[in-house]
Amino acid sequence: MLSIFEKLFLLALDEENGKILPFAKKSLAYGLSGGILAELAFLGKVSTNEKHRLELSDAAMTGDDILDETIEEIQSSDKLRRLTYWVSQFSSRPKKLREGVGERLVTKEVLVRDDRRLFWKNAAGENDAPTIQTKFEMKIPLRACILSNGECNARDLGLLNVASACGLLNLVFTQDELAAAQQHVHEKVVRDALSNPVMQTIEEIQQAILSSLEDDMD
């Protein structure tokens, strides 16, 4: 199963030239940072307290290099910090972050590397068996849960929430659909957050991404 941040990376990857889409490059680091924190929240590793500080609920290693490195960095902090701090901290190394996620997708045989470019493995050659659905197929459940107002898988909703926060919801929806999709994503997250502590953290991650992006633009 692919993580939230891996799926966001794949959505932002241009299938034709093997590079991150130009319009997505600047904000992708914030989305990947938020996606990593969202993944940790779904794994029960982190949560936010009543003062909106990020806490480690479970510091045990996961066996995932990116997640474990994040856990270690949070654990080594001398105090509890807001999510905005962590999103900004992890996104401050955008190239390293993108390369790390790209490399792990190569290791998982989802992507293949051609010099500095990355391509979907099932597009690399006719004899290669597909290892994952195409980007179009990956979008289908994401679009259905919003446009058809169906039930959303929690992780899919987390992915859409992160994408919305960093201004990359247009990787999934058309320009005409964008405003309504953004509103529906927000409504679903707020509704689920009323009864699900994990979704409360996901909602706060969205706010942290938005705040970090605003600070970056100042």
C-alpha cells in the first residue's frame, strides 16, 4: 500500500517528462511534509494536544526510513512544538525530501529511474507487468468520494486534504470542479473530525500547511 505522501508525489509527477510538474514544485514540499505527518497520525504515532502541540503517541520505529527519521526528529526536540513548526522544518529541505520519496518509489518498483527522471514502471516497457494502477486510475476513487459525495476512505480524504492545503487539488480535479471539490473536502474533514481524533489531527495539519505557505510568501 502506498502512503499519503507517496501518492501525492506520484500525482505531481509528469508522466511524459519524468519530472515534477513545474506549478507543483514549490508547494509540493509542504504537501509531502504534511503527508508524512498525516501518515504518522493514521499509524497512531502522533497526535495534537489541547494546546495544539504535536505529541508522540508511540515512538516505536516503523521500519520505514522516512517515517522513522521523522519520529526521531520529533523525539529529539527539547519541547513540544506546533504543527506549523514541523511542517516548515521538514519542508525546508525540498530537494532532499523529493529525492527521498522518489528513490523509495524506485525501490518499491513503482517508478524507474532514467538519469534524473522518474517514470512509472508499467510505462517503461511492454513486457513489464504493472506494479500499480496508472495515475488516472489512482484518481478515480479520489474523485468519486468527492464528486459523487460517496464514502471516503480515511487515507484518501487525508490525501485530498493535504493536496487542498498546498494548492495542488488541481492534480485530481479539473479547473471547473476545483471550487466545489475544495469545499466538499473541507466539509468532509470537519465532519469526520467531530468524532475521530485522527481526523482532528489531519484537520490541524491542513491549517499548519496553509500557515507555513503564507509565511513563506511574506
